[in-house]
Amino acid sequence: MRKFFVLLRKEVAELLTRQIVIPMLAMILLFAALGKVLSVQKRAPHPVEPLRVLDLDRSALSERSLGALRTAGFRLVQDRSADRAGALGASSRLTLPLLVIPEGFQDRIMESQRAEIELYAVFRGLNIRSLAAMGQVARSVQTVNADMSRFAIGRAAGGASADLLRSPVSGREFVVLGGVVENLPIAQVMGLVQSQTYLFPVLIFLAIMFSAQMVAMSIVSEKENKTLEILLSSPIDRRALVLAKLTASALVALALTAAYMIGLRSFMGAIAGDALAQANAAARTALVHLGLQLTPAGGFLIGLSLLFGILCALAIAMVLGMLADDVKSAPAATTPLTIVLLTAYLLPLFVDMDASPAALRWTLLAIPFTHAFLAPQNVMLGKFALVALGIAYQAAVFAVFVFVTTRLFAGEALLTLKFDMRAWLRGRRAGAPRPGEAS
Amino acid sequence: MLSALVVLGLTKRYGGFEAVRGIDFSVGAGEIFALVGPNGAGKSTTLKIAATILTPTGGSVSVFGLDLRRSPEQVRGIISYLPEEAGAYRNLTGRAYLRFMAALFLESPAGIAECVSYGAGLSGLGARLDDRIKTYSKGMTRKLLLARAVMTRPKLAILDEPTSGLDVANAVEIRRTIRALAREGMSFLVSSHNMLEVEFLSDRVAIMSGGRILACAAAGELKREHAAGNLEEVFMRLTRP
């Protein structure tokens, strides 16, 4: 046990280099700073985009439409040009969006015909802020339309309320989840679930990828720096060596993931906002009743599933790391693991596991990482037994790979096992035996 | 007296390639025994087997009476191995590296501290021991690794090209240290390309080629037997068809 801690300390010291720590801290700061900037921008009142208006109809209804726009918060700038060509002619003047109410606007509405207004949107940039400003301008047509609709309905229906006639049915929305029914806007629940469904798997993916790379690098750098042979000839239990490498890689990977999580939370919080924080008190209680707020028990299960996902990745990457000769070939050696991980990450995002063909479903469930990706959804849906079964399966896969790794460490495979892709390809082309095969 | 190392009929195959083809030799306690020969002669493979990191295909190897196959962990407690072109953990300081290695061999904090202090003296690195190893030159790293290999006072030290990468002054100093430690009873199995070094350093020499031992005796005896001025000439006469 003492030697395990001696090895663990050395492994952590070797993995936690300045090259790892500085980018990690930089990333937390960068994400936090980006989040801060975005949330400040979000809180700041959006400046109202001025809208140039050319009223060629000069009628009571065109005046009414302009009034409706002003009431809706539009900042109107009257264009005094005699006609459309004049307003559009001087391209230098086209720095503001232009709304044109053509002649005959009122006549057509009064004759119960569809009238037209023209909107010239000016794109001054293609960033999100410029696009948001254009969206705001685009709403001017809807504002005029809504007001004219109110006018036309009022005119046709006599004393009846135009607003009531425009929207005679109101919907009460209920969300049913895991047998619990709550009166909540569906869009609010969708927003929350989507943020959880996208954010959690990204973190799980990062944690598992980091772990796999850490342990593969740890093995490969021992081989490349020629420190492995000294270590293997020392009086250490090989199991302690394997476990020290696994533990150190998991610790460093979790630290890296925590760094990403802190950074991402700040960033995503600023972009999407926190659905729970935004909800009013009643809605918040309803969301908690639905199980959409993580309980400590649920969090523990998700954490356990993530931990075993990481451990599985570590054990598999350790075997793959043995195949690599140097640090440069380490990423290539872990490619099969990356492919499997990507499959387990992406497919459940787009495929409904319950409705998918049995072969696909069982293939995905055979990948130990799938259970870590599915754990957040299953916990929220109250399928705790399923999560527990997944964890048990992950633990079994981990045990098998640790056994294999320890056996490989006990023999000489660590020094003699290698996969040289170029030599293998050369051999295949020439019909020669693969490396390691008897010639 | 119990031999430090006894090798009988040792063979080692890598797939279809036979690197070591049935060699026999023994190293006495306090003896410096050298394996010399060209690249691919089987020297490093023999050393790696003696260091328990490769398993023999055939034959037997015992260290102070302990069979390598049956008791590898016990053997690791009484040997130390220095591979050719070995490295050290680049992010540790020299002293931290010595402390780490000492803690793998010894249990008591006092024993570890004494071992580190002895290793620090042997390395001759002085204040640089507190710098990270990645700042060391090749020669400094080699001196640190040599100090590490003998600081735990192993019964058998297995050194592959011990002075590789060292300048003349440092190489001479290292050879003197090895001789002094052998006088204190430490046994050495070394391999080298440098015939002059082997002549100066070793009590007995085995000349290897193609996985076989061609001759094994004291350097002086080999020179007399082959009427040669030095070991290089002996080697050339033995290997020339």
C-alpha cells in the first residue's frame, strides 16, 4: 500500500505538468470571461434599431400602422423622399432599414383585399448581434399586420372584441413525466431538458477522452523515456503499478473535467440562462416535482456511472497504450477507443433507444460508455434500476480489463507488444507476415 | 560461496528470431563480469532477462540461488538494472527521483534518507540535484541513473553500457566507483561496446556474437590465448570467418 502511494505521487507529478495546468487554468478564465461578457451584453438593454419609414399612402390607416409601430417600441425615422426610387436611390442613405407603405394601402384593406408593405433590411454585419437587430426589424411587418387584422376584424364583427376573435382559444399546457403531471409551459421544460441533454454528455465525453489520453500517454512516455524498464525491474507489485497509473490518470482527468465544467457552466449559463433560475416560484416547484432538478441520490448515480465509464476507458486505453512505441503514435493507438466513445456519445443523442432495432440497441448497450451518457436521462426519468444495472455492467467490464492489464504487466508484453501500422501495411502489401508472427 | 548469477542453457526467441542461443556463464560474488560484442549479439537481451523484465524461452537463470522464473519479485529486491539509454522522470528533480526510487526498495524513512544522501554524493551533481531532470544534460542524467542503480546497495547490479554518453573524466570516475563497490562485495554484470573499458573494468569477459558466447575468461587470459595485444584484436580474431 505504501508503494502504491509512492507510485501515485510520482504519476500525478508526471501528469500534472505546467503544459497541462496552464491551459487548464487559462480555459477556466477564458470561459468565465466569455460568460461574463455575454451575460453583461445580455442584461444590457438592446438598443432599438431605428427604422426608416416611407409612407407613400399618407392615409388614416397608414398613420394608424405607424402609430402601432411606435407603440410596439420601434424608433421611426420619417423618410421625406417623393417616391421609392428616391429613398433607395442614394445607396449611402441605405444604412438604416426601410419600411415602405405603398400607395393604395388603405384602399385595399377597406376593399377586404390583401395589402402589401415593403421592408428593406440592411445587413451591416453577420454577427449574432446584427442578426438579432434584423430579427427585430423583421417583426415590424408582423406588428403592422396584427394591427390591421385587429382593425379589419373589429370592422367586420361590430361590437365583438377583435382580440378575442383573433385568438378565441387559449391553451393550458401540462407536462407529464414519469407519471407526474404538472401545469407548466412545454417550451420551458424543453429548454431545461435540452440544456441538460447537451451539457452533460459533453462533459462525460471530455472526462472519458481526457482519462484515456492521460493513461495512454503515461504508458507511452514511460516507454519512450526508457523509464519503464527500470520500474519493471524494481521490487513493486505489478498490480500496484497498474492501479497507481489508473488512479493518477483518473484524478488528473477529473480535475481537467471539473475545470471544463466550471468554465462551461459559466459560459452556457450566460448564453442559455438557467431555466430553474428564470422560472417563477410556482414553475420552479413544478419542475422539481417532475424530477427535473437533480437530487443528491440522482447526482450520486450519475457520478458513479461517469466514474466507471472513466475507469473502463482507462483500463482499455492502458492496453492500447502498450501498443504504441512513442508519444506521437499514442493518439493513433487510442483511435479505436475514440471511435467507440463517439458512437456511444452521438448515437443516443439522435436515436430513440427504446424504438431502435434490437441489434443497434444491444450494440450500444454493450459499449460501457453508453451507460454513462444515458445515466442523466434515466435518472431524470426515474429509471434508477436501469442506471444501477448499467453501473454493474461497467464495473464488470472494468474488472475484466484490469485483469487483462495486470496479466500483461506481469509478463514481458509491455516491452515486446507493439503495433507498427506502417510495417503492418507494408507487410500486407508484400504478402509478408505481420510483426510478431513467425517468419 | 553462492554465485551472484548462474546462467545455464539460456535461450530467447522473439517470434522466429533467436536472439540468445543457449549460453552458459556465472558471475561470482563481488565479481565484475562483462558481456562484449557487436549490436545484435544478444547482450542486452541477456541483461534484460537477468533483470527479470524479459522471460527466457529456455534454460535457467538464478540470482544468489533464487530462480528467476519462480521468484522474480524476490530477485528484484536484491538487484538493480540500468538499461542502455535509460531516462528519468523529466518533471521530477534529481533528488525527488532518487527519493522515489529509494522508496521502492526500502521501507524505513531513515533508510530512504540515508540511501538518497549516498546516491546524491555518488551522482556528483551537487546543487543541480534540486533542478528538474529535464534541465540536465545527457551526461548528468547518466550520472544520476548510475547513482540510482547502486545507491540501494544491490547484491547484483546489471549495467548496460554504464558509461555511454559520459565524457572521459566522468567515465573514468564511474569505472573507479564500480571497482570500489565491487571491492565492498557488490557483484556486477555489465555490457559494453567499449573494449578498453571492459579490459580495465572487468574481472572476466564473455565475448558474444549471434546470440552465442564465443569465449569467456579474464581479459589477460583471452589476450594470451589469442596472442592479441588487446581485447579488440581478440574480438576480431574470434568473429572473423
